[in-house]
Amino acid sequence: MALAGLVCASPGAETPAAVPLSLDECLRRVYEYNETIQIRELEWEVSQKKVKAERGIFEPQFVGSIQHVQNLEQTTAEQRISLATAILDEKNNLYDSGVEFLLPTGGKLKFGYSLQQLNNNLQLQFGLAQEYSTFGGVTLTQPLLKGAGYAATMAGIRLAAGESDLAYQDYRRQFMLILAQAESAYWDLYYFQDLQRILGESAGVARTILKDDQVRLQAGQSSELEVLAAESGLALREAKAKDAHHKLVEAMNRLTALFSAAGAYSNLVVRAMDRPTLRATELDYFSSMGTALKWNPDYLSQLRQVTQADIRLAYAHNQRWPQVDLKASYGLNGLGDTYGSSWSQLQTAHYENWSLGVEVHMPLGGDIRGRNELSAAKLRKQQALLGLKNAEVQISTALDTAIKRTQGLRDSVGDFQKAVDYNQRLLDAEVARLAVGKSDSRKVLEIEEELSEAKRALLESLVAYEKSYLEWELGRGTLLRMQNVDMTQTQLRDRLVQRLHLSPGATGHLFAEAKTSYEKPAPAPAPAGPLTHPGPTAP
């Protein structure tokens, strides 16, 4: 009989061309080739462009106009006395140019120059063919209440910067979810890979026992019932092994799909090389929560939403004031029968022109728009605070659950390992009894099935431990830091340029595509730390 050391490889367990894949290499490929991560990077770059666009409000603007005016009208009796004509016929060319600035205080400053080329029938009385009137000066319109001040002027820029921060945190969140999804898929691959091996060994034991029973039946030392029981046990185990193989292929496809953008990795057959491990470090709730409040992108996003709400509320308060604008101007006039003489007279500064006044705009209905926008801003602030509190509660609950589950699974691994060791010794003893005719194959198969289930339970607990530890890291928001890929916004911009092999100004045509981003379902959570306790089986 060949009952000692029963080991059998999984039937059709894996393709000889399978590529060994470590967890680090898997995450590196996802980091480099996952399209969702690339889309999030482009979305963040889009938000950066919007910030720069908002800063453009301070860009000086050239203003220019050219106008030709023809006017033929009868004069009034009073005008006839002063103008000495019953008909006014004029053909004028008006030129105006200047540079406008928006000031940080909300005021608008314009340096301008205007020229009027005047042609009319009045000039003939003085022997003039035409006249040139020039003006050069500066005008200022400064809000005193509504729209006044640095905060009101910079509100749009600050909100755009806040949206950029939100896009950055959304990028970090999506990046972490994708990496967590990849790591979870990696452990699923390992699970079905090792499960197939366990079931293959179980089928090998059943196959050997069946052959032994057939030999013993021919020798008259066994019954047909025992042979039928062995055949049934083998068929059941082979069916389970085939099912595990199908699920292994599915798990492999789920994993490789996360970096399928790399053409070389399409339709790739891979084999997980790393094994689940237990960490010696105890997980602490309070330190984990403190870390989460510093790094978790969901919390940081909600915190930024509160800041955004504060900016909108302050701006809405400012807009409730009546619009009172200070208007001032100062300039010099020039007049002559030629352009040169008009310009020369302006330069003498003998003919000054200045004005100073206040302009008031006030809604007659109590400012319906401003009042409701202020109420909406207050509600947004309340909403943001509730969102922040909810984020704290969700993170706290997730961390507490992950910590307790991780610690519980860590303890259960030892119990399952004891069950595996016990059933292995029991199987060895029963096989020895069967070899000397003191047991039967049915009993051996029952014990072997219990051993197989114990191995499966141990494998499940180890994989569940890795996923629970992943959830803990995801809740803390440190998954990217653990993988050394948590970049600042400056580093992210440099990475985008390097990845696309483009100059910083050549990425504009990709921004529209980034706006059509899609969101993948949230995966299983987070990373790995120092390793101490090896898993029960080797791939």
C-alpha cells in the first residue's frame, strides 16, 4: 500500500507560463498603469488650471474703441443765438484707449487717453477746418461697502484653491481605494491559489485510498461499498478542486484588470508569491484616530468643505451691504486745430479735469437675492459642520471595527493552526491503522475531510486578517504613505508631466477628457507593515 505521505498536486492547478508576482510588484503596476488613477491625476490638474484662471482677475486689460458719429439736427432758439446757425452738421471721429486694473481692495483703476477729431459747420465761422480734443487721466471706482475689501475680491480665488485641494484629496482617496482593491484582489488570488492546492492534496489522498481499496477488493480484504465510498469521496474532491480553479481564474482576471492599461500585462497569467503574515504590532484606537484626523482624505475633504463654507458665508455677508462706490477721476485736457497742437496743450497741464463723488445702488425690495443667498450660505455652513462630524463618526467606527476584527482574526489564526496540527496527527495515525487493517477507508476520508476544512479555515482567517489590516490602514488614511507613493501637490504635478512625457503647457488637451471621469466601487481596505508570523502553507 502507498498510504504514507499522501500528497498530490492540484489537477490543472496552474499554467507553466504563470508569472510570479509579489505584492509590491503588483501595486507598482497598478500605480503606473491604472487608468482611474491617471484620470484622477488629470482632474486635479484641471482644478489647478481653474485656480490660475481665477487669479487672472488681476490681469491688466487693454480697452480701446473707435467710433464715427454723424449728426444733423436743427438747433433750438437758444442755440441759434449762441451758435448763429439753424442747422448743426457734425461728423466726428472718437478714439478711446486705456489700461484697466482690478485692485485687491475691489476697486477698478483705469489709465486712459481719448482723442476726438471734430468736424462741424460751426468751425467755418472761425476759419477752422477741424479740431482735435484730447484727454489723458486716471479714473477710480472703489466699492465702500458691497464688494469692498481683500476678502470679497479674493473669494473666487480662495474658493478655486479650495476646490483644487478637494480634487487633490479626492485623488488621494481614489488612489488609496484602487491600491486597496488591488491588494485585496491579490489576497483573493492567493486564497484560491492555495485553496486549489489544498483541495488537490485532498483529492490526491482520496485517489490513493481508492487505488488501495481496489487492490484490497481484488484480494478479498475490502468490500464494494468501501470502493464506492472512496470513488464518491474522490469525485467530490475533484469537483471542489475544479470549482476552486475556476474561481482562481476569476480572481486572477480581477487583479490583472487593475493594470490592464499596460499592453504587456494584458491576458497575463500570474501567481501570487507573497503569503499572509501576522504583525507583532498591537493596534491602538486613539493613536489610529489621531493619525486619521491628519491623513484620512475623507476627513480632510470635509474639513476643507467647512473652510469653503466659511468663505461663502463671509462673501454672502458682504453682499448684503448696499452698493456704495467712490468714484474719482483726474486728467488733463488739450485742444487744437491739429493733433500735435492738442497734445502739446495737454502736456502743459494748464487745463485740469477732476471729479469726486459717490454712487449708491440699493434694492427697493429689501435685497431679495442677497438675503436668500446669505440664508443659503448659513445652511451650507451647517451642512459642512454636520458632514465633518459625520466623517469623524464614520472613521471612528471603521477604525474601531477594523482594530477589533484584526485582533480577533489574529487570535483565531492560532486556534485554526492548532486544529490543523491536530487533524494532521489524527490523519497520520488513522492512515497507519488502515495500513495494518485496523481501520477502514471511510474513516480515513472523514478525517482527511476535517483536515482539509481546518486548512481552509486557517487560510480564510489569514486572508481575512490581511484584508482587515488593510481596512485599518485605509481608515487611518496612511496606505499611500506605507507604499511610499503619497505625493505633495508639487510632486503630483511633476509626476503628471513626466508620465505623459509632455511639457507643463502641453497637457491642456487632456483636461476635457479628465472631466468625464468615472468612479469605481469602493474596494476592500489597506496595507502591510512589518512581518513576523509566517502563514501555514506555501504556494
